[in-house]
Amino acid sequence: MEAIVSFLILFSAYFLGFLALVQLGVRPIRKLVLDPNTQRKVFISNHLKIIVLSLILALATTSVYYWLFL
């Protein structure tokens, strides 16, 4: 149980750190564009890309840490 809690604490710290670093490299954008099919204005953003990339990096580094040190 302690290992799971320490993994989650370490993962959350790594996730927040990587989220800050990824946002420096991939600037968050939100554009209002016209959809050619429906002629409506829609927002396009890359926020999901930033969050997924941060999650993958945090999961990878936390897993490597646990594999090496436990």
C-alpha cells in the first residue's frame, strides 16, 4: 500500500513538472476557425496533446525510478 501511495505522489510531482516543461516547448493554442462542413465556428486547441505528452513522460520516468530504486 505504501508503494502505491509513494508512486502516486511521485507521479503527480513528475506530472506537474513535465506539464510545465512541455508547455514551454509546445505553446498552448486555441483558435476559432470556420468548419467547412457546417459553416459554424469551432475552437481548435492542442491542450489534450500537452496533457497526454506530460502523462506519458511522467509515467515513463516514474516507472524507471521504481524499476531502478525499488
